Amino acid sequence: MSTQVEEVRLSLGHIELAAHLFGPEDGLPVIALHGWLDNANSFARLAPQLKGLRIIALDLAGHGYSEHRPPGASYALADYAHDVLRVAEQLGWQRFALLGHSLGAIISVQLAGALPERVSHLALIDGVIPPTGAEQDAAERLGMALQAQLRLDSKRKSVYATLEQGVQARMKGMVAVSREAAELLAQRGLMPVPGGYSWRSDSRLTLPSPLRLSEAQAMAHVRRVGCPARLVVAADGMLVRHSALLEQLPFEQVTLPGGHHLHLNDEHGAALVADCFNRFFGFA
């Protein structure tokens, strides 16, 4: 597989997304979806090691070089799934595989469950379903989300005096990453602003969701997936602590050493994930 990367932009009508293209033009079509507050560089180590695939790694809406959603809009999972479907339509891909990490894995499962005839393979990294909520908490959750939306108007994004400070902040984020991973994400994520640098990501991405699926609703998507699916569970990641969920999944599971960003933190982790998925896609 070629290790060359092509930068592309996709005008979907309702939004313009940026993306990286990897692999031969005649390779198996794959749409790669990164995690929350990450960007297409999440796959910078992994994608070049995957064989026989034509991978388009998106900057999801509100992330990286992609546009933010318009004022008044939000970042619901269904809207991300719609974006992905629009990308496939624009590329002429009637059937395609999904490669997702964390939030990207959640979006992948939802789309594969909603339209199982469109998805040929499901390759997931340390993510499956979104956080779920109890039905009786729905009104309270909506109230909390609405109040958070109002408060956001008075908040300012963090500004870092130097790029190094921005990288350090990402290393110590809600999910810590290695310096190398933070530097890769910063390439597409940090932008110059008065006084220094700030992250490009839309501030609305940090708002709490106004609505959560019940566990039964979330698992309905899982059970409707009709394609081969393989889930990489990071031994020191976020899924490993949810053993009850993992036991319910009909997907093939492989546990690999490393943290939540094992495919990005270092070359060794990326190589392990690549070997796992090359065998899954039949290109080992």
C-alpha cells in the first residue's frame, strides 16, 4: 500500500468536511472516523500500514479542518451518521467499510445498524455504544443541557502562548495521549489566534447531550449489524472496565496492550492494530 497521503475537501451541501485519503484507488472502500476532539491524524500511524484499502479519514464536523455546524445546530450522533452517508454518496460507494475509534466507533455501529445493507465491514477501536441513560432521567438531562448551552455564550476558548503549551494540554486531556500523538493531533487541531494558539474544535462539542439512548435502544443498533465486525479492546483503555457490555456483544473481540489511543500513541501499538485489521479484512 502506498504511504502517500492526499488532502481532500468534500462539499456535502449542508457542510464541507476535510479528509485524508490513503491507499490504492481500487482498494476496498473504507471511511475512517476518529474520536471526540481528535481529527483525521488519529489514523496517521495506522492507515499507512493497512493493506488493500482505499481509506478516507474524515475530520468530523466541528473538528480539525472541517467546518463547524451552523449557529443553532448541534452535534447529534445521527447527524454524524448522515455526514458519513453523504461522503459515501459523493464518492459513489454503495457499500463501504467503517473504521472507527471511540466516538467514531460509536457512529460506525449506529450507521451499520441503521443501514446494514450499506456497510461491508466494521472495524472498531475501543468504542461501541454511546453512554446510555435511564428513561426517567430524560427531562432532567434536557434541562441540564439547555442550561449548559446558555452558559457557553459567556465562555472563551483556552489560548496557549506557544504551540508547546497546546501540545502539553492535549497530552494531559480527559484521555491522556503520548507526546507523539498530541503533536500529530495538534497539526490539524491547533490554530493561531491573538495571543497564541487555540484548538480549532467547536466549543459546542463539549456540551452535554440533551438526549441519551436507553441501553436497549443502543444495543438494538448492535444487534442489527449484518456485516463482519471486529472490536479491538485496549487493555488499558475505556472499554475494558465494561465487562458486562463486552459479554453481550456479538462482535469478534481482540484485546491488545495499550491505552485508549493505542493505534496512535506509538508505532508498536499502530503495528499491532494494523496486523489485527489486515487479517480481519483478508489482506494479511
